[in-house]
Amino acid sequence: MSEAVRMETKNLSVYYKQNPGVKGVSLTVFDHRVTALIGPSGCGKTTFLRALNRMHDLNPIARVEGEVLLDGANIYDSGVDPVVVRRRVGMVFQRPTPFPTMSIFDNVVAGLKLVGVRDKKALREAAEEALKAAALWDEVKDRLAAPAVGLSGGQQQRLSIARALAVKPEVLLMDEPTSALDPVSTQAIEDLLNELKAQVTIVIVTHNMQQAARVSDYTAFFLDGELIEFDRTEKIFTNPKDPRTEAYITGRFG
């Protein structure tokens, strides 16, 4: 049975002024699967990831060419609202990003309030659902009014995930979400990814190949801005087609 496609890039390139960060990448993101992007530092993983929800629009020197299809429609077509795109394609960054002046509760529902949701019951229900999905509810349910900055690093990252989930995205982009965390928090988030893919399609950038092998269904190997190889994770790690992939996987460079 063939997999359902949620996103697809066609000949996607990203330039910073005249310098290419990503070069002509065509990649399929399958629905309700975890896709890992791996490769050495500076290979274009994060640049590619940020193109998937128009984050480069915020950078005056960045230029995107090619197509990014979400449910078959190009998110870069004229008339497409990037704010709507970012609701549908959420993002979790490398470091936890709680809003420092807000409570735990207000952090989770910030995105909903931004799009006009004011009903208190609806906000409460959405916050509880998102915190449960991020495996944080039991730890914070008795202190939702407390400042978010009082949480541990791992809790803050799960709060960032809950905030992204609260607006019900179809795709969740994660840029090295555990790189700033201790092993226990990292394990909690890896466990969470396995549960979350039932609700949302996930694309994760990771510098940790063991993590990619543990959490992802598909893996894409990038090198110098190019997509070298993309396949099921098991295949990439046990029988890669390209000798450069094998050299990276076995630690001969990177």
C-alpha cells in the first residue's frame, strides 16, 4: 500500500543573496510519519526546513525558488497568506522559546488568541488537549497560572511543542529540538514523537544520527545544500545507495 503524501518539494532552492543554501531539492513528506533530515553542520538541513513554512519570508536577504506543495497546493503561490501557512505548518526551534512574561496557560494558547479565539472554555479545553499531547499536563495542571520560565528546560521545550500543537497544525517542523536538553528530557521528547505522529506529520532536523534512527520513519541525507539520498530510515542506515551517505553514517566525515 502506498503512503499518503502530505508535503512535497519540487526543485526547491534557497539563496542568501547570491549564495545557495539549498540547491534544487525534490523531496516527499509522507503523512503521519516522522521524516529526519541529517547531514553535517552547514549542509542545508535547517535552511530547507524553514522553507517548508515560509520562515524565509522574514529574512530580507533570502530568496526561495521552486515549489513547496501542501496537500497539492503551492504555499508560495501569490495570494497565499504566510500566516495561514504557519498555522498549518508549525515549528519548534532548537532552544525552548517560552514567552517569558506569560504564564504556562497563556503560552499554550498564545497562537489561538492571535487568530481571534476568545472563548475561555474553548481556550481551556485547547490548552489541556495540547498539554496532554505534549506529555506535560500531569506536571503543570496545578500551576497553569505560574510563569513559564519557572519550568525546566525539558518542560519548556514540551511547552513549546504544546503551543505549536494548540492551533492544530497538519505538519510540525522541529529544528534540533533536543540539542539543548539533558538525556532524560531528550528521551521524553523522543518518546513523544512516536505518539505525536498519529496526530501530525513531523519533519525533524537532527545532528544526532542515533536519534534519527530511533525516531524517524524516513531519512533524508543532505550535503552541501543538496539532497544526496532519501529513503526509509532502516534502508538509509543499513544499506544506503550513495557512498557519501555510507561515509557519513559510518562516521568517516561530518
